[in-house]
Amino acid sequence: MGGVSAHVVGMRRFELTDAQWEQIAPLLPPQKPRTGRPAVDHRQVLNGMLWILRTGAPWEDLPARYGAVGTVSSRFYRWREAGVFDRVLQRLQAKADARGDLDWDLHFVDATVVRAHQHAAGARRSGAIGG
């Protein structure tokens, strides 16, 4: 396959590359829990989380290759509550900034507008009782 490693060939689109994983892995909680059975591989579970976030699919549709739905979803919610994702983002940004890879002069503003139906805001319907 012309110099492409076997791991890359077996990778699925949008999963963490080896280089990305090397940056993120040290920033995650320890892989081995203090007690109990060994945890499912962080990389596999994180790829499952990214699949859910990318597709917008419900947890029940998580492909089996990422592990049990309960394992992936519970780790997602525990890590979110513990601030793991915020810390990972901050540390990756700090590393990128130290290398000069961030352009702090570039800004994006989200101008998303979601309009609710008039009745969602409590507007009276014509013909409503008492109105």
C-alpha cells in the first residue's frame, strides 16, 4: 500500500490518529483504575464519544467497535462533570500557543439564531378561552 502503515489502513475516518492520540493520552485520567476490573481502552472509548458527537446519533446507535454504550456514555458524562475535556482543551491550546501555532488575532462569532414557534414563548392563540 505504498508506505501507509497497517494501523492507518485499519483506521476509520474521523477517529484519532496516532499523532493526535499521543498528544491527548497523557492528559486523560489514568487508564488503570485503583480498584476493580481494568477499564476499557481510553482511545476506543474516546473515539466512540467523538463518533456520537460527530454524528449526533443517540447513544443506542453507537457501533459495537467502540465498546458498550453504557461504558462510553458513563465515561463521557463522568469526564464532562470532572472537567476532563476542559483541561485537555486548555493544555492543548497552551502547547499550541507555546509553539506559535495559534493566531489569537483571528476570531469567530457564532451568530446562530434558533426561532421558536410563537406559542413556545407563551403567546396567546386566537380563539383561546378568556382571550
